[in-house]
Amino acid sequence: MSLNSVHGLDPRLLATLEAVVRHGSFSAAARELGYSPPAVSQQIAELERRAGLRVLERRPVRATPAGEVLLGAEQGVRSALAAASAELGAMRAGTAGRIRLGAFASAATGIVPQALARLHAAYPHVQVSLSQLEPEAGYNRLKRGDMDLALSYDYDFIPVPPPRMLRRTLVARDPVVAVVPAHHRLADREVIDLASLASETWIAAPEAALRLELLSQMANTPGFQARLQYEGDDFNTVLGFVAAGLCVAVMPRLALPRTHARVVARPLAEPQLTRFIYAVRIDTRHTPRAVLDLEEMLAAQALAALS
């Protein structure tokens, strides 16, 4: 049996299917893969012939149930090859010449720069590329072999287990705090009860603050009405709205600047919420020394930033 074809399914055809589904477009997948759009169509047709089933719906472009099965197989193949490549590289050199790092927004600002400065001092010839990614995108990039290390997170009240073949290490506990205008009626309190903020005007910012429906559930209190809608992940934008007296917000402490004259951040009394920050990489027996050291440097910087 050929290594390139198992039961008639060629891994190269599976990679084409994954690209088409990810982009939702034959032409975009063709540009990424370096093929012509007709060549991509021919490869999908060949994959369907070998599978004996339709693997794609064309309008809109999405995987059929049979296609989802094949996408799972493609992911498994890609993850196994990525793990083998990382392990072989570590066995050859013991250090890495290049590290592809992913981090969510507040970690990219508050943790990564200082850690990379330390890495550069220890490994001056290691090149690092940084991508700002939310956890799910980071997991996907790791599984595809497109990334070596990522900073990720979840919350204590909505834990998200890591995908198979990934190793996740807790590096810091990031407390969630209430952020109110400096002149707010609760600004002089040492702690703020979440339920006491239910009647306030909030900002709906799913990518830069906790979802209001989750806060309502955690506080067991109705309310939490949004005056502003913000689609973006810039915490400073949210803080600007709070500073202007337009709303209140709840966000992880790492997302806050050290000083901000017009807002006040206070710990939550009840319920206390925590964001857990993790370093994530492919689970292998051998990992490049520079990657392991960078993981430790990121953990040390996370603890320093939150102390």
C-alpha cells in the first residue's frame, strides 16, 4: 500500500479539501495552494470519485457529512506530521532557528515583548514571528503545524479543554475585575459585587470583555443592558468608553494599563472570576530547547505582569 494513498485517499487531495472549506472558496484555495481554480475543482472531483460520496456543497461552499469525516482525517495527518517535524528538529539541533508564536491581544501587549527580549538575549540567532490570535485560531494553527507555541486562555466558569495532540501548561491566573468611571458611585469601594452593577449601562464587546449574558448568569441577576456595541478586540477602546462615563465593563486585569486616570478597576466580590492563561504546543517527546525556554519566559513574565 502506498504511503501517499490509503484506501484511495491521497493526503494531497485532503489538503485541497481543507483549504477550500477554510476559505469557503475554490479560487481563494487555489491562490493559497498555488494551483489554478480548475485544478482545484478537478482535485475535489477526484476526491469525490475515490470516496464515492459528495464531499462539498457548492453554494455556499461547505463540507458535507462525508467531507467532515475527511477533514478530520486531514487534520490527523497534518498534526502527526507537524509533531514528527518538531520532534525531529529538536533531536537534530536541540535549539530552534525559528519560532512561530501566537498570542491573544492582551498577552501580545502585556507578556510577549518582555519575554522575547529575554529570549533574544539567550538565543540571539533565533528568529521569532508573532501572530495575534484568539485561542481557537491558535489551536488550529498549532494542529496544522503552522505554529510552534501559543498563549491561550479560558475562564473558570467556562473551561475549554485543549484539542488532542496539544500540551497545555497553566502559566498564570488572571483575575477578572470591574472597570468603572473614576467618578462612579462605586469607585471608592475596595471590591465591587457584580450584582450591584446589573442596572448599569454596559458595553457589548464580545472580543474585548466578557459577554453580558454570561455575567447575568454568574450574578444570578437580570439586567446587564448594553448601550454600546463594539466589534473588535482593542481593550483600550472599551476603556475609552468607560472613561467617558458611557458604560461600565468587566475584563481581565492583564488587559488594563498600569495607570488610567479616568477609570477605576476593582476586584469582584461575588462571584470572583478568573481567566486562566496557558502556554500551548504540540505534545511531543522532544521539543526544541529555545521553545521550552520561551515557554518558561512567557510564564515568568505573565506572573510579573499580574503581581
